[in-house]
Amino acid sequence: MQAKASLASAEPSLDKTRLPKHIAVIMDGNGRWAKAKGLPRLAGHRAGVESVREIVRDCSALGVKYLTLYSFSTENWLRPKEEVGELMKLLSYALRRETLELDKNQVRLRAVGRIEGLPAAVRDELKESVKRLDNNTGLTLSLALNYGSRQELVDAVNRLIKEGAQEVSEDSLSAALYTAGLPDPDLVIRTSGEMRVSNFLLWQIAYAELYVTPVFWPDFRRAHLLEAIADFQRRERRFGGL
């Protein structure tokens, strides 16, 4: 569903008993946000980190159990080498800076994707952050890094073949995915108004509710999150039934 460009000043009233258990976000529009302001693309990515901080904090405070952020896709390697390098530096910096607050808020951290393909510095920061936050009991934050859903499915099938599987079931395939152990998303939010899922969690979002907002990711804040959840709660989820 397309969201309205502007929101009322009053926050929508949410039913805390009907929150989406798992929210997944396609964080789009950093580059266009920067271009509109006459800034370099990296400025948009830096501003996007602020949105990540606020949305993680808000999801944690609301009581959402799982949040997955599409942080870097396998296709993003096709961007200019300099931009990719700066994104990796920004990711390492953000992990160092944010881990303390995540720990205070009892957030657990996971990374899903072909993590072995990331630069060593990023892998080291991830490993350290995941280890430090491992015993926390609040929101589980998953960062989809070097992630592509088609690649995930291929990797899962190849894993099952190597393990000697004679046939594949829905349960065995789900257990072989990068996201094994996570419930499927209930709500997928995409910013910047693009009407596509961009190779993100194709298996997992089979019955997720989709919410698209024209707001660029660096401008996405609590009010936009609450409106997305309120829209989710107004829907009737039938999962193919009547």
C-alpha cells in the first residue's frame, strides 16, 4: 500500500497486543535524498545511519521482537568502488559506535548474508558486536549484509545437497537459509516509493504485508514507523483463506 506523503501531527493509536512480531525494512533513497540537497551520496548514507538508530530504538521500546534491515545487497557491489569502500568504512564505524547503546537496550544482533564476502575489518566488527550482544533478551536486530535472496536460496539448496538430502521440504529449506531461527516477517516497509522487493527475503515474505512510503530513508522517523504499523493493524490477514 502507498503511504501518504505527510502524516498528521498526532501519533496513531496502536494496539500493543497486535504489533507485527517481525518487521523487515528495505532502506531506500539515501542517494536521492543527498542529490535533492546538493550533497554527495555518502552524506545520504551517513544520514541514513541516524534513521537506523532511531528506528531500532523505537522498535525496541514498542516491544517489536524482530527487526531486519536490508543494509547491503549483493548487487550493491556494482556501485562505484569508492562508494562501496566508504560504505564499508561507515558500517564498521556504525557498529563500533552503536554497540554500547544496543547493549543498554538489550538488543541482540545477527548478520544474514554471505558474510564471508565482506572486508575483514567489517567481519571483525560484526563478530565483536554479535558476541557482546549475544546474551541480550530484547529486540533481535538482523543486518542483511552482502545479501541476495536468490543467492540465499541457491546456497541453501547446495548446503542440503552437501549434507546428503534426498529431497527438500519447506521446513528443511527454511532451516538452511541465512535467516534460520527467525520467524518470517509480518510487515515489510520500503522507503522512497519504489514498488518492488529488490531480491529481499523472497522466501520469507510470502505472506508479509507490504507498506511503501515515498519518504526517503534518511527522513524516516518514529511517526512514519507508527503509521506503517497502524496501517498493518488495519488490514485483515487471511493467508489465502476466507
